Amino acid sequence: MIGVMLRRWSLVLLLVPALGLAASPARATAEAPPPAPRTKVAKKRLGTLPLRVVKLLPETGQVLVYDQTRRAHVLVQEGDLVAGYAVVEVGDEHVVVARDGRELVLVADPRAPQLAPGAEAAVLDPYGEAAPAAAPAGKAPAGLQPIDPYARPDEGPVREVLAPAAQRESLRGVAVVDPYAPQAPPEPRVVTAPPTASPLKATPAPGSPTAPEAIRAEVLTVKRAELEAALSDFTRLGKDIGFVRLPRGVRLGTVAPSSYFWRLGLRGGDVVTAIDGKPLRTLDDAAAAYVRLGAARQLAVEVERAGARGTLRFALQ
């Protein structure tokens, strides 16, 4: 009896550790928190693509597509905007369009409506006019509508854009100028004469009594002593002739016909600009010319008279 009980207890002691080890994973699993369910990131849906590629034209860089929103075949190229999609690339076997930051690769679709024989596809011109939209049954087709290349399909073909309020207020009441409108011929300008016109001054003809005397061209022989005596007294010379210094020379005043300088060929109003090639503007220039006169055998006086220029030449004895 005791032996049977010992065998039963031994069997119980053997089973308890096994049962404990087997229950541990189940208990650990029951105590651990359940894993968090994975959430899927919802991607932005572009909706149904309203374009079908009918034919690729790689030799011209164009593609013929069928725009389901307009129900028309449109010929586009890279950079165009059709049905709200920008044409990014036109390849030999595919075309890439983009919208809302996503790009789609399209290939020729045999299910796309084919262009009728003899019909021409509309060329997409963002600055021109769109093809007429399909008219409901029993109504005439609408006229051509301008295309706004930046408008969304749900906005219609034309989007109204207003200028800022301050700019609209500054232009209130200002007429709009059409630069392409035909220009009216300019009105002739009327020029009226002054109420009292000044009479024209007559210019005396050469050789007339009032015409200025021509500057003598021949060489005049003079005596050195007489010329030195006439030029030695600068104070008396200034009183008799009354010269005025100018930036370009010395202008003579009244020269009497009985004076020595009249016989030399000088006249009242003459401007003596140089003597022997040396400028004559100051009294120092006149004194230097007087000093050179003592050893000179010839004398050249450059003169301006009534707008004419000439040289009075003298031979000294």
C-alpha cells in the first residue's frame, strides 16, 4: 500500500514541472499587450483619367489624344496642358503627363475613339480658342470659347481673375487703350506768326558803299622808323584807336582815314588775332611784338573783319 502511494506521488512530482513549463508561454502570451493594428496611408486619388492616347508621333514630338471631357481629338506636345494634365514627355512608345505632383505614363490605347477619315484633330493653342463643346441633343453647338490653360476641369473653360482692389480703384474711370486698334491720322499743327514780325536786315552786296572793305592782300612796304614811332607810345595808341581786349585778340575802335594805321590797312572794328604767328591778347603780347619789330624784316598781322579772315603783310625798310 505504501509502495503504491509513493509511486503516485512520484508521478505527480514529475508532471507538475512539465505542466508549469507548458503553461508559461501561454501565460506570457496572455499577459503581453496585443500589437497595434497597421494603418494604411491613403494615397491621393487622381480619379478617372479623361485622356486616351490614340497615336504617338515621335518624328514631330506630338501625340494625338482623345479628350473625353471635350469629346474631341487634340494634338498636343510637351509643355501643353490638356484636360488639366500637363504633357511632360512624348516618347517613341509612351507619353508622360503630370497633375498634382504625380506623373502618369500612358501608351496607345486601342479602345480610344479613332479619328474619322478625312477629319483633322484640333491643335491645342493655350492662347487661341478651343473647339466648340458638344451641344445637347436638339440644340445648336455653342461658339468657340477661349481656353484658360491654368483652369481646372471643374472651373470651366474660362476662369475670371480680378486684379488687386487697390489697382482696380486706381484705374477706375480710365479708358482702356487697344494697342491693335487702327490709329487715327494725326491732326495738323497750326503755327501762327508772331503779332509783330521783325523786319529782315538787308545784307549789303559786295562792292556797295555800305559793304565792309576787303582785307588787303598785297604786301605793303613801310619804313621801320615810322612804324616804331607810331607803336612806341602805347598810351596814346590806346586813346587814338581805342582797342578792346577779347578772348581771341584785340578789337580796334574808330580808325580815322587820316591816321597812319588807316594807311597800313586797319579799319575800325577789325580784330587783330596774331602778329607773326604769335597770339595778341594782352599788353604783354603787344610789347613782345614791338621788341621783335627791331630785328624783323617782314611783318604779318592776322585780322578778322566782318566774319572774314585775312593777313596784312608788310616789308620793312
